[in-house]
Amino acid sequence: MAMDNHGRGDMGTELSLLVWSVALTVGQMVVAAMGANMQVGLTKLAGNREDMPAITGWAGRAKRAHLNMLESLVLFAALVLVAHAAGKTNAMTVLGAQLFFWARLAYAVIYVAGIPWLRTLVWAVSLVGMILIFLQLVG
């Protein structure tokens, strides 16, 4: 493992993009919470959330985008960590990680903006990114 001048190991592009994907997920969580707070108020959110009204509009889309990212992040993390541990990182795993991250960033913005078909397209691009990493592990 290459060491930088601070004595830390070089994470590589895939692990760096995994870390940035976690940051993106946290950002999505904050946006979703802010939207929910604007609709139902902090008292309702801080309570037991019984009889919680539906979160709608851009705030509802933000919540759904965040939940979708959580589902995808688990798969992406598993693929990146296995590729790194197995020493199977290469230009294709880098491309896969880049496709995943940038598509997920676009997905978050597009979903909150409410653009359905483009949202689906960028989701598919993120899936292609994961498939590229997967193929390096099984090939």
C-alpha cells in the first residue's frame, strides 16, 4: 500500500468515492429532514412520529431519494470494499465508482427537482457503475 507524506495509506479512487458517497448520503438526509421540518415542524419530528402526516412535494422526493441512496450505498460499499480487499481494483473499478458517485449526485438533484425520466436514466447509470465493479470481481 502506498504511503503519503503523512503516513496514511493511499485510499485510491474507489474508496475515496465511497467516502464521498457517504457524505452525499448525509447531505441527502439533512435536506430531507429540513424539508420534513418545514412541513410538519420540529415538535412532530422530534416526537414518536405517530400519526405523522405524509411528507409531500420536494420534501417527500428528498426523503425517497435519500432512502434510495441508502439502498444503493450498501451495494456500492460492498463492491468497493471487496474489490479493494481482493486487490482487484483497476481502471474499470475506478470508472464504475466514478459513474456511481456522479450519477447518484445527479440523481439526488434531479429527484428533488421532480424530473422523472431523467431520474430513471441517471439511476441506471449508477447501476452500470456497480455492474462494472461487479464484473471485475467475478471475471
